[in-house]
Amino acid sequence: MTDDVLTPALPTEGLSAEDAAVFERVWHRVMAGREQEQTALVPAGQPPAPPAPVGQTDGLLEQLRAHTTGWRATQSLARKAGGSMARVLSGMAADERRQLARLAAAWYITTGQRWRPEAGSAGAVPDLMEGLRQKYLHLQSAARMLEQAAQVGEETFNDLYADLAAHSREHAGVVLRLLEQMQL
């Protein structure tokens, strides 16, 4: 295999020859800088960290995806709500984003790769009350999943999973109180 097969085609289609040449020069300069950064991070004489064993990251990836879905759903609920409820839900979404960052950091430590959420958004919430009900059920399920993962999972993530489970339970309580206020 040649390097040309491994290198993705540059997006120069539709550019003038001059613009395409400038783009390619900049692209190659940036990519050369990235290679230097990566080699500079590993001290001379020290081999790079080995990749994570196959299967070790499956649970972590599942948690990342579930937390992304939950975070987006909370953002959607906050946009649908008004007044103090919107502020409470926005605060919850911000906390969920911080928890997602913690998982992403664990992913990076384990794999050496930055994790980015897939493009997409939360599904449309037809009714605020039903959205809160779904959020409550999701948080309860997430807490149970995280607690199980903390008990049987990779030792490295036990504390992280236990802490995230506590956050999920706390958020479920907040959602329950919001639902109770809507009933008055």
C-alpha cells in the first residue's frame, strides 16, 4: 500500500488551480506540524502508550453516547420550558455537559483519541410534561447502568461511574420536583 491510498483526497475540487495549490501547501504544513506535535509529546527513547485492549472501551463508548443523548434532551427541554424551569433545566444541561467532558477525558486517556459527539440533535419534544417524564425515566435507567458498570467494570472507571450515577440520581430528583410543581 502507498501513502496515497491512506491519505484522504484533499477537498480541492471546484477551486482554481492557484487556490488549490495554496490549500495543499497549507494542508501539508499543518499536517507536518501535527506529526511533530505527536512525536514531541513522547519523550525520546520512550515508546508511545499501547492502545487500549479490545473491548475495554466498549462500556465507556456506550456511556459517552448515552450521556450525549441525555445532554441534548435536557437542552431541548430547557428551550421548551419557560421561566425558572428553563433556568433549572439549563443548569442541569450544563452539569451534564461537564459530566460528558469527564467521560471524554477518560476516553482520551484510554484510547489516545479525542472523542467528539456525532452530529445530531435530540428528538423533538411534543409536550414538556412528557419530555420531563422521559427524562426522568432515562436518568433512572442511566443511574442503574452506571452503578452496575461501577461494580463490574474496568477498575479505572469505577469511581467515575459511581459519581456519574449519583449525578443521574440527583438530576432525576430535580426532574421529579419539576413534574410535581407542574401538577399544582
